[in-house]
Amino acid sequence: MLYVDKSKADVPSYVIVNAKRELKDTPGTTVCYDSLLGDTPSTIREHLCADQGWLCVYCMRRISLKPEPGVSRMAHTEHYIPRHQHGDTGKALPYPEYSQADLDEFSLDYNNLFATCDGKYIEDEQSEEEPEEEYTHAGRTEKAQETCDKPRGNQRLTVDPRNPVHIASIRYGKTNALIDSSDSAIASDLTKKLNLNYHWLVAERASTLSELYEWFSVHAKDNNFRKECEERLQTLKNGDSSGKRQPFAQMLIWALEKRMRRMN
Ligand SMILES: [Zn+2]
């Protein structure tokens, strides 16, 4: 999961304020994300993507507005506090402390919004090669090959991408890249609600992690190894000249900072 510092966000305030005013002036229209018209949702989405270095907040794979197969996934707008309370009948709602009016307000609050991937793992044309395992949680049957907001649905999350303490609790298997957390509620969110240990995703993370370890072994004897690590860290945090961050950036930051602590 990516750490997202919303205090550094490039909020399209004018777009959101204008859209809200327009909705308020339209009789019979609720002021909420679902009522937005025209380019407003895609403008908001583009800002979210750029703020996150064009990575999905949950799985950290590359996202874009015009996805390329094998390179990037279609970007979606995720509402951290969901737009609707889809509690199953007779079960407690995931956010019972909020009314629908609260949710409508959160739905247009940029701090509550994140960019995610489409939640699919397998390319559509390959889907026949992968039998769709199914699992059940919260009374619903889900496809195990989906990750991120797809399996999450409107479930409550403990882990918050805006909370640096939550992100610092996340760790990865040194060689297998399995995601975990020292906080059991966060670990459960990552693995059960967001399905971030889906095997193909884990394989991709492991390959990226092993590239970093390979880079360590090639450069560890360089006189300026620390400086090289610091430069790499900055690029992982800020992205390249076009603002794109490397997929799985937060995991690589975790591994790099761990390696740098060993230099002291
Ligand atoms: Zn994702």
C-alpha cells in the first residue's frame, strides 16, 4: 500500500467548488459524486493519479487514464469512506456513524478520494487460462483473482493510506514479498479485504524486490553507495521527470531504508 500525503496534494479545488455550486443550483439534484457531470470526474481522477505517481493506492501497480495491456491498468476513483452504505440486510453497516448526507459530503472531499486500479489481475483475454477461484466473505462470493477495491467493496478498512504509522507497520517477505503488518487488523485488511497476497501480484512484487537486491549487490562496494541509495530513495518517493513513480514504490522504499539503516 502506498503512503499518500494529502497535504501535498494538487487539489482541483476550482473544479470541485464549481461542480458543487452547479449541483446546488439544480433542483432535485443531490450534491454528491454520483451527480457529477461532464469532465469533472475524469479531472478529479487525473489529479489523484498524478498525486500518487500514477500508482494504485492499494496494489501499487501502474495505472493510467488510457491503459496499455501489460503496462498499466485503467485508473478508477476510490472513495475511502464509501459513497453508499450497502450493508447486507440485518447486518451492521460498515460505517454506522455516518448518515447518507455525511457520505454525500465525503464523496466530494478530495481527502477521501484515491486512485486505484481496475481490481482485475488477469487480462480479459487470458481469463480462460486462470480458473476463477471463489471465496466468501461478508456473506458475498468474490473472485479471488480480483484485488484492491473490487474485493473490498464498501467494507470498513482499518488501514489508512494517509496514516504514516499504518504504512510503517507494513512489511514484506524478504524473498517471497508477501505483504504483512505488525498490526493484525491492518494485516487482515491487506490480505483479506484487499487480497494483496493474490499469487500473481505477489510474484510481481517478488521480482521487483529481487531486482533491488541485485542492484544492492552490484553497487554495495561503490564509494558513493550511500549517495546512490539516497538518490534512488528520492526518485522512489517523488517519481521521474514526468512524475511517475516505480510500481511497488512503497515496498522498495521499505527495503531501501532497511538496507540504509544497516550502513550506519
Ligand atoms: Zn490496485
